[in-house]
Amino acid sequence: MSATLHVCTTCRAGEPVVDGQPVPGARLHAALLAQGKAAGVRIVSVECLSACSAGCAVSLSAPGAWSYVYGRLTEADAPTILDGAARYGATADGIVPWRDRPEIFRKQSLARIPPLEAAE
């Protein structure tokens, strides 16, 4: 399965905005890109995931699969996020067994969204 990792690049994570400096969400996005690609995962920046009180936030989605939103992430989490995203991308339905999920995906999940049903 091919998965998409959306990264909120406008997340401020409670930090003040400093003119000319990237906000934490943009720094997280850059850290993820710097790590290189995870197998079967496309990294896409988005302007807002509406998780402002729990920033930095990312989401994982794939056609026909459960989607997830995770928050309270930092640049230091980039390798773990990519590991979890690759595990997600290796599933047919988006459900990674609990014990196989990185700890941040077990403890920092903000939402789990069911797959869209196929049009009849």
C-alpha cells in the first residue's frame, strides 16, 4: 500500500513566532525530509491539521485504510515517525498491531478515522 504522511507546517507548538524563523511544524517537515524516504510513504506538507493545541501534528492516510492524526511531536521524533509511517504503509488496512507501533504512535494519537467506503 502507498501511504501519505501529511505534516502540518504551520504548527507553532505553543512557541512564539519569530520573524524570519521557521515554526516548529516547518522544522519537523524539514527534519522528516532530511531523514530520507520511508518505504511506501509520500511526505506532503499541509497548512493546518486543526490540531493547534496539540502541535506539532502529522497524519497518515492511504486509500481504503484507517487514517490517524498524531500530535505533540518534535523534530527529534522524525526517525520514529518515518518508522511508524513505513509500518503503516506496509499494511493493507492501516492497522499496525499495537505492539508493533512506535511508542509515540501509541501514546500521542489524536484521532483514528475509518476508511471511506467505496461508492456504490
